[in-house]
Amino acid sequence: MKSIIYENHDAYLLYQAAIDRNPDLQAHGSISVQYALYLYYKAYPEERPMGYRYKHHASA
């Protein structure tokens, strides 16, 4: 079983919805709401608002 830490319950729900649609999506470690939303939109492209862009912020 994967050991994933979610930022909050919203991140968990978004990730679960994305995995239900596309079980091949990869995630590990911790999942922020922003990353969970990115995965959700990757699984459900028809739901993505026009102009949405995922901006990955590198941790220093």
C-alpha cells in the first residue's frame, strides 16, 4: 500500500476521484490540494476551466 500524506480532506477527495477515473496516475509522498487538482484535471480534462495552468513550485 502506498504511504501518501494529504494536505487536507479536499486533497484526498480530489486524488480519489482522479484515481477512480485513471488508476495509472502516479503520486507518492505528500499531496497538496494544488497537485490533487492537477491530477483531477488530468483525469477529467472536460472539467478544467479555460486558462487553467498548473504551476509547480520547487521546494528549496
